[in-house]
Amino acid sequence: MDDTARALAAAIGARVKQERQTRRWTLDQLAEAAGVSRRMLVSVEQGAVNPSVGTLLRISDALGVGLPSLVEPPARKTVKITRRGEGAVLWTGDSGGRGVLVAGTEPPEVVELWDWTLAPGDRHESEAHSPGTRELLQVQEGTLQVEAAGQAFTLDAGDALAFPGDAPHSYANPGPQPARFSLAVFEPGVGPGTTLEPAHD
């Protein structure tokens, strides 16, 4: 990990630990609720790994805080500006692409805004998000192939797509040039219904 990735991993780890301890959950309780291994959760809290977007989504959903809350300081502000280059890089492709979370809202109605770049040959497979999740994307540059709702779509610069995010989906760049797209993810009802008893040991 480079310095930026290490700093992000440490910030995510601290926030996960803070949220878990606020709920008085054990590592085992959170691991079970999130569907991740205890070993992975320990590594996340220690800032020793850069977890996948899928793992972060499972942890944030289990905590009921929404993904943006895990990568931002806990201070709540009415208006928050993210300057160029300040977004959280949560995915990097084998060919050099990046998925950057640039803005997000607080629960219960969580909206995430992403800036994605896929290098030629890059592909990102996304797990199904929580029920009711919707995604909107618009291609800024290049050509993008999206598989969603059991269909495949080829989009060029200026094209947009709306699709359900609560089923597996993927983004790929089949072209010779980088593909860049903006992605908005709406995840409704984050938090309510998340009930785990606190630990008593």
C-alpha cells in the first residue's frame, strides 16, 4: 500500500472499530452480521488491509451507517466539499483503473457519488447491494459495457443507464482508450431494522 492507501485503510479501520464499540458488539457479532470472517474484520480494524468495495458494503450495511460514513470523519456537516483528488479510492484495477467515492449522504437514505475510470481491459464485478438499491451512471469518456438485470449494455460517451443495484452487476472497458463514468448509488433505509443484542461479556 502507498501512503494514501495506508491512511485510508487506517481511517476506515478506526471508524469500523468506533461504530462496533458504540454498539457494544464483539468482533464475532459484527463478523456474523456482515458475513465476513473474523480475521478479515480484525485486519480491517487494524488498518492492515484495503478491503474490497463488497466487503466494505457488507460491513457498513451491518452497522447501519452507509458506505460513505466509513470513509469520512464522523463529524456531521450540513455542507461538505470534496476537492479534486480528495475522494476515497476504494477500488483499483489490474490495468490501472480506479473507483473513487467522492461524496455521500448520511443514513437512512444513503446516496453515493462515484468517479470511475476503467483502463482498457479493466472489469469490476459488483455484488448485489441491499434490497431496493438503484444505480445511475453516465459515461463521460470512452466505451463502457455494463451487465445488469440479466442484460448487457454497451454505452458510449454521453450515454446514461439506470438499473437495480440489488442484483450482481459489472462494468467493463472493451475499448482501446480509458473509459470514465460517473455513478450514483441510492441505498434506501440504511440502519433501521439492524438489531443485534449488545455483548454481555
